[in-house]
Amino acid sequence: MLLIDSVVPLTLALIISMVEFISRKLNFKYKLHYRKIVSFAAGISITYILLELLPFFAENALEINKFLFLALLIGFVIHHIIEKEIYQHNSRHELVKKLTLEEHTFHFIYHIILGIVFIKIIQANKTEGLFFFISILAYTIASNLPTRQHRSNKVMALLASSTFIGALIAVFFLSKLQLWLEFSLVGFVTGVLLFTVTRHHIPHGKIGSVSYFTLGSIIYTFFILSKWLI
């Protein structure tokens, strides 16, 4: 991708990182409309995953190699294992800092991969990349680490910059990534997204707003269907 063509994708990746940092600073989790925001974002995210991202990955994985579906499973399972460890040991005071560090490390690495995948998708298809951007933006706003947030602004800025760092790596160092590796990363990202959205963002029981979740899903379904028909 030419440097001039990289400006817009890198700008979008930077916006994702900035939104993540701001959402951490505002601490949406304790705001009045937090559940409505999360529910609406979850509706957007799960609609995109099921109608666009999963089919996109599956179609290409079947053409390249069926073993690529393992990346999807690995992404889902790894996130579950890390989170399960956090919840099982969170009551043990001496392990809280260690587990928080592990979660932050996973978050940082995952969002670097997310940035790489974003650049690869928008490089292949600008419209597809824009839909991915909107979904990731919604996911980023709704996401909250299950462990406590870091008090250092510098650490928060570093964590938030991971998506942009991944985008920079993709543009300047991975411009000719092997196709099988590219879609392995797509599968991994999809698996993590699928776990996070279904586990944390979709309203369960009395928590959240079903109406806002439905609204987000309907709106994004309309846009996706419109893209299919064009």
C-alpha cells in the first residue's frame, strides 16, 4: 500500500485508539447510561460479526485451508481461559496485580493484531474496512477489562495506542503478509470478538437494555443489507 493511501486507514486506527483512551478516562462503566451504550454497541458488534466478519473469514478459510478455522477456536478459547483464571483467583489479594498485568498484556497484544487485521481488510476493500471500523469502534466503547484499570495515564495511553501500533506495523512492515497468516489473524480476532461480545456486551437477565441492543442490531443490519444490495 502506497504511503499516501495509508493516511486514511492510519487516521481511522488512531481514532480507535483515541476513543479507547477517552472511554477509559471517562470510565463509562459508572455513568448513568453505561448499560444503554453497551447494549447498543453490542447490537452493532454481534450483527457485524454474524453477518459480515464470520462469513468473510469462512469463505476465505475454505478456499485457503480448513485448518485456518483453528485460529477462530484459539481466539475464543484463549480469551476464555485468561478470563476464567482472573475470576477464579480474583479473591486472592496477592494474585490481583499479576492477573491484571496478564489481562493488560493480552489486551495490548490482541489490539495490535486487531490493528493489523483492520489495515489488511481496508486495504483489500475500503467499504468492508469502513464497516469493520464502525464495529470495532462500538466494541472499543463497550469494552471494559474485568480487572481494575491502571491509574497511570501513561500506561493507559500505551494500552490505548495498541490498535494504532498494529496499524503502523501492518503498513510499514507487513505490506506483503502471507495470505494464510493474514486470515489466521482474522480468525483469531473474530474468535476473541465473538467471546467478548457474547460474554460481556449482550444484555443478560435484567442487566442492560434489550431495546437499545435491538435498535443497534436493526440499524446495522439495515446498513449491511444495503451494502449487499448495492
